[in-house]
Amino acid sequence: MKPSARRLSWLLAWLVCAGAGGGWLAMNRLAELRADFDTDARIAHRVLSQRMVQHDAVVATLALLQPANGRGEPERLSALYPQIIEVLQRPAEGAWPPSAAAALEAAEAVSRREKRAALASEDLSTGRYWLVLASYPLSHALRFDLHAAVPWSEWPMDPATSPVRAVLHHAGQSFVIQPGRFSPGALPSWRWVAAKTLASASQPLELVLERPVDWRELPLAAMAGWALAAALLLAGLRMLLQQRVARQRAEELLRLGQVARLNTLGELAAGMAHELNQPLTALLANTQAARRLLDEQPPEIATARDAMSQAASQARRAADVVGRLRRLVERPELTAQAQPVALSAAVQEALHLLEPELQRRGIGMDVEGEPDLPAVRAEPVALQQIIHNLLMNAVQAMEEVPSARRRLHLRWQRQGGQAVLSVRDEGQGISPEARTRVFEPFFTTRSGGLGLGLSLSHSLAEAMGGSLSLAPADGSGAEFRLLLPLA
């Protein structure tokens, strides 16, 4: 994964954590506000319903007492019930006052028919209405003031500061108990409404409470603190993961370095054995020839024969020692250790190990692979060492190239019954004289190089049943191709 993609993934992780935590805090706060609103709505409905039932009881008591005193004595009732502002009585043969006769007569007819008090229609916005009870010999009408009817001592909200709007509705008319707070900052989607008719058949007023939620009521400080905590937590986690990845990369590079040193030692010992075996073989042939010549001379034939026999014996012994040394340091057969390996995974692992080096040198990457390429048969460590050597050679080949031109091209695909991995750099390329010797042991064009990396990689590839070759020169740089059998 590219560094920019990793940074984006961490940013997305922080956004998810901050959003989830902030959302949880916000929803908890909204749940608390909603619970408070529902509780206030229930209390408001209960106390208003009790007051309306009380109105029914008052008018029913007047009907039972039947005081025959004309317009009654509202002063006494007002002293007990401040919400009662006027009391009217109508004898059986009398009439209601002309100013409210129509409304009171209609309400009296309803009361007589339903045998209960009835609400006389009036402009509810003024906060006043008539409650009429038809009885004999006197019918009674009480006028109530809703401003005084609200039991403020039991009211669950402060009407001056509460954000809840409380309104009584009836027959298309409304009376505002408390205006609430409808600020421009209220979130339209967070607006709660509770509506319920008061528990009085004679005064079926509908109580509607509406509660807008302002975004400033959310726990912004706690949400910001959570976002900061999530950022610090993810930063710490990222640091730990980076340290872990760096440690794993260092351990893997150390392991590859140890394997490379052992294989290099094997190459070196094999080369020395090869170089020593030739003169020893020649010595053996010469001493055997000398022995035959000495056999033809008359003087001291036995002595010469014994000396040459000892020389031949020592030469054979030296050859045996060298042979045992070569067998000791020679690499084991890798074909028997081969197993199915995903070539793309091996390449990505090598790129992961070299990622700091590539970034330090400012080398860009072009990676292209056949997505459904089957696994190859290879020894995993040997394959990693080959890819590592090819990548390091490509990186070192671009040391003298301007940073803007440094680019590494990797491509893997199927080629018949094999898979081919191509590693191409944008370096100075390889001269025609050096191209014929790049896989020779101890041949190098780089100052300080041992000349064993490509030779070792070539040997490892062949030991696994594959091959490593240098592609024909085509433009700048050099391209090496690793072929391995498909599993």
C-alpha cells in the first residue's frame, strides 16, 4: 500500500472513530433531552387535566346547590378559584345576556342533550371560555380565564426560559401557554412534538408541546475531547504498528542477509574448490607421467617409483579434501524443497522490506502483474533472496541517475508453463562487454562489490528448475527476467 493510501486509511479510521464516538455522545444527550421532554409533557397534561376536572366539579356543585340569587356571587368563587371571572344563571323562563346569548344557548342545548357540562365556543386566543351546565330550575355558565387556570406552582417548566412551546388547541383556535424558544439555530430534524387531549369530556382541549433542539445543546466539548482522544489513540497505535513493521522488516532483512552470507560463502568455497581442483588434477597427471618415465630409467628405479607414488597419493588426498570441502559448503538441492508460492506475494514482501530504501532514494514504482497468475514452484527463502538481489541491483544501478528519472518497473505474467518476473531499472545500462559476464562469480562493475549476487541468484534459480537471464538491451537501463515453473 502506498504511503498516501495508508495516511488516507488512518484519516478515515479517525473519522469513523470520532464520528462514532461523537454520534454516541450526541445521541445520549438527545436521549436525555427527549426523556426530560416526555416527562414534562406528561406532568403538564396531568396538572391541566386535573384543573379541567376541577372546573367540571365547580359547575356541577353550583347546579346542585341551585342558589337563586340572579347573577350569583362570582366574588366568592373568584376568591377560591381565581380562574373563574364570571358566573351566570338562567331561570327556566329567563334568557342569557344578549352579548353571549347565542354561544351560551348552543352550549346549554349540548349540555342538556349529553347530560354534562359543555364548552361554549369563544375566541380561545384571548384565553377565556364559557362552561355551561343545563339544569332545573337554573342553568349555570362559568367563564374561565386560562391564564389563571394554569397551575404554575405545579407546572414542570419555567415559562420564561423553557425551550418547550405549549399550546392548547380547540376547534381551530389556539391559546399559547408558554412561547418556548424557536431559535434560528434549531435543527429541523430534531424537533419533538407531544399532543394529547385533556382528560375532561366537557373541555376537550388538546395540549400540544413542541421542543426544538439547538445544536448548542449537544455536548460539543465532550465530542471534541473524544475526537482528540481518538486522534491520540490512533496516533499511538500507528506509531506502535510502525515500530512493529520496522522491527519485522529489520529482522527479515537480517535473515536474508544471513542466508545471503551463507550462500555467498558457499559460492566462494565452491569457486575455491573448483580453482584448487584443477592444479591438483594436473599435479596428479604429471606425477603419474613422471612415474612412468622414471620406470624406464635404470638408476634408482625403486626410489623414484616410491617418491612418485607418494606424490600421487598426496595429490589424491588433497583432491579428496577439496572435494569434501566443496560438498560441505555446496548448497543443498532446492528442487526437492520447492513448494507452491504466490509470486505476487513474494514481490510485495520484497518491496515492503525495501520500502524505506526506495523512499530515501526517491525511486518511483511501476508494478503490474497478472491478477490470476497461478502459484509458482519455488523455495520461499531462495525466491525472496533472488528478488531482493534483483531489486537491490536495480536500485544501485540508478545511483548516478537524476532523481526525477529514477523509476523501477516490475511485471509478472504467465509465459507458457512458466511465470516470468521482469525487473527493469532506468539506470545507465550494462555495456556489451559486461553483458556476457554478469553471471560469472566475482565479476562486478560496481566499486566495492563482490560480484556474487547475480551469480548466486542465477544458481538458485537453476536449482529450483527455473532460470535467470538478462533481457536484450532496449533503451536505457537493464532488465532481468526470472522464469519459474508454475505449480
